[in-house]
Amino acid sequence: MAEKDFPGIDEEVSSITARELAAQIDSDEDVFLLDTRAEADFDEWHITGETVEILNYPYFQLLDEIPADLLSALPEHKTVIVLCAKGGSSALVAENIEAEGYEVTHLEDGMKGWARLYEYVELEIDSAVTVAQYQRRSSGCLAYLVVSDGEAAVIDPLRTFAEKYVQDARILGAEIVYAIDTHVHADHISGTRSVADLTGATTVMPESAATRGVNFDREYDTVGDGDSISVGDADIAVIHTPGHTTEMTAYKIGDVLFTGDGLFTESVARPDLEETEHVRAAAEKLHESLREKVLSQPDETLVAPAHYSDSASTEVNGEYIATLGQLRDTMTVLSLDKASFVEYISTDMPPRPANYEEIIATNLGNHSPTDEKAFELELGPNNCAASSDAMTH
């Protein structure tokens, strides 16, 4: 039976938006989710939260009727939120569950809608410069907007949200003059060129990215270790931190260090997304970068990474940041000698990001997917860390 033939009832079931669901989770409400995607898709990525209870029951098992074992597993005094990939089949399943007497709703646009949820949080910093963090819940991707004296730079932007950076900068009375990447990303499609198209901003890449074969259809600026980028009255320092990739570069403005995928607030980078044959050599280089370039910074330095995982915690204002002093105290992996560090992060790594080879090719400029195809390529978890819990204590 095709999806359009699924038996339904006359009245349309209610729906909930991704933002409304996120608000429920953030307020620690008890949430029950029925995810009707295929088991493999569910295992790859799904919605989580401390107060979230989730049950996976694939849609193809619900074509003829709602099975008795599923009905018995559903809560009788709590709303069941049904979800699927795009929102179509979940509405049909929800209608039939509602017909059985359960309180039910469904997630509008499904997991695709969840992937379009993008939230803006300004960092609480003692500076005249405004720094905003963008959070993508579905993948843990983080991007940043830096604003000073009418000018702005966006760091690690996502193509899907290019217009949002431009709009937010203008709300803050600024125009984006630089679109900057910390490295050639493997988990999402970079938005630097899209932002440049919308604003005339200069695209900036680490200079060693050219060695990887960047093939943009436009000119772009490169920066190297020790350089700086001027934005309004502020200067962004350039710090080359290879390891995750050969061109991995951090940027620092005031006390804020944008570490890209080199260091997260709960883990360190994985070293196998550029050259899978030279993992241990990359891990050694990462150890050197962390010791010499990152851990040499003052304890009060705010680490602002490009990703967060389910094990990360936010600050009071909701930011995924931490001081370098906090990370020294809580991440044992940062105090390991080189041999132990290399052994730890070179073994038992999580699966590589979905479609990472095609995403890298796109970010190098060798592929040109449509906006919708680009969005679909990056669905799922980022998996750019060595692990979700890098020896914390």
C-alpha cells in the first residue's frame, strides 16, 4: 500500500513545529516521540533530551493498521508526538493513533523541519564587540557572527542559513564584509560563497586549503598563522592549528577563541577525515597544535567550537562555550603525552559523517549541488569529534 493510500479519518490531526518541540524540551517537559522512520535512519540520528522518551516503530509496519504492541507501548496520559522524515506519513499515522483514543500530534516537516531549526544566542563577553553563536540542534553545528562598528564577519557559516546571517547582521546595524571558514568541512556545506553572493563579502580560507585543491569559481583571500583580519574596530587573529585537517585554523578576537573542529567543549577533533591513511601522523600534529597553539592561551580564554555533541552542556545563557581553564580541569585527554594522546584518538572512532566525501568535494568547489541537494547531503550527525566524551572527569 502506498503512503497516499494509508487509511485516515476525516478530521486533520494537530501538528507541532520544530521550534515548539524544542521549547518543550528546553523547559524540561516530559516528551514522548514516536519516530516512524526506518530503523537505520533512526539509529543514525534522532531527537534526544534528558526528558525525551522516544520509540522507533518503522512506518512500513503501520501500513495496514496500528499494531496492538505499539498501542500498548504508548502513554495514555501524555501527548504522543509522531514524526517521520518529511511530515507526510507522520500525519497519517497520528490520525490513526488518535482514532484509537490517544492524545496525539505530529511534527511539521518531520526531521527535515528539525534540521532547519537554527538558533541565535549572543555570547556574554566583556567586550564592545558583539559575538553571536548559531546553534543547529539536528547536527550540533555551530557558526558565529562577529560585529564591530558597522562591519561583521561570519565564521563557519552554513549554506542553508546564508540569508539569516545577512539579516541578523543588518538588525545589528552592520554589513558582512568577511565570510570565513576554519577549514574544509566534512559534515556540512559551507556558506561562505553564498554569503559572499548575497553581500559582496570577501571569502576567506586558510592558506594551506589551496594545497587540498580548492577550486572556487571566484577569487578568495587566504590567511596564515600570525595574520589578522580587521572587522570594524576589532582585529581577528589567525592561528594555524593543523591536526583535524592540514589547514585547520583557529581565530581569536579578544578573549574568544574560535577553535573550529580542533577542540570542542567536551572532546577533541578526529584526525581521519582528510587522509585516512595517515591518521596517526595527523593525531600527532593535533597534539602539537593543542599544546603549542591552544593550551598556551590564558585560562580565561573562551573556547567557541564549531560543533557540540549530546554530552555537551550549555552556559547560563545557552551558549556552548567553556573557558580554557575549565577544559584543562575537566578533559583528561588534554594532559596526555603525545603517544597516549595519539593512541586514544586514533582508535575506536565513531562513524564518519554521512556523505562526507561528497560534502568535502562540494566545499572544495569540485561539486555544485542544488540548495535542496546540499541540504540533504548534510542531514544527520556531524561526528567530527574523536569521541562524544574525550576522557572527562
